Amino acid sequence: MAEGPYTTRRGNPRFSFFANAEVTLRDGTSVLGQLDELSSRGCYIDALEPVPVRTKLRLRISDGTSTCELQGKVIYMHSGGGFGIFGMGVLFEEMDAEQRSAIEAWLRGLAAQAKKELGNNVISQATG
């Protein structure tokens, strides 16, 4: 179901980020999913229902303590290898200051966590 090959080259760092995602399509249909990755320009979502490439949507991201709602567009989609899960890359559309601030706050926390984990790995490799 993927539409052509997609590249993995990214201009913005992408971090593992597990949060609930609710995708609302223009016709009001709601698709629940799990956000797996986050960057300043988009995210990757796993869902049980496919959303076609180029579909514009409203996305609600919630990590249990913070929530952000913004507009986006599906830029690629693929099936999960027969497990009934569909992955989709979503590009964020224009964000206001509040939305950008919420995404940047999550990214700062994820970057600090990744840096801490990288430091712990280097220490354990040096002492192990």
C-alpha cells in the first residue's frame, strides 16, 4: 500500500516518542493510533486503519501530561507486514506559537533523554 519508495534522509532529528494520537479526517472520521516518532516537522504514527497519502487531517497528540492539536498531511503510508497495523508519516502544517512551543518542549525533553542515554552507554562501554 505504500506509494513509491520513501527516503529516510531527514533534515530534522527524529526521536522515539510514545504518545496517543487521534487523527480526525475532514469528514469527521476519527482514527486512533500510537505516535512512535516525533520531529519538529512531523511524526510517525501506527494505526489499525490506513489513511491514504495526501490526506489532510487534524492531529491530537497526548503523552498523558500534555496535549497538542495541529494540522497535518499524510506524506507516506505502509502496512505493518501483515500484522494489521498501518504506519504513516505525517508532515505538520502551519503551527501557531502555542503548538510550536508544545512540540519544542517535547523535543527538548527527548533530546536531553537521548543525550543522557548516550552518555550512560559510553560510560558502560568504557568500564565494561
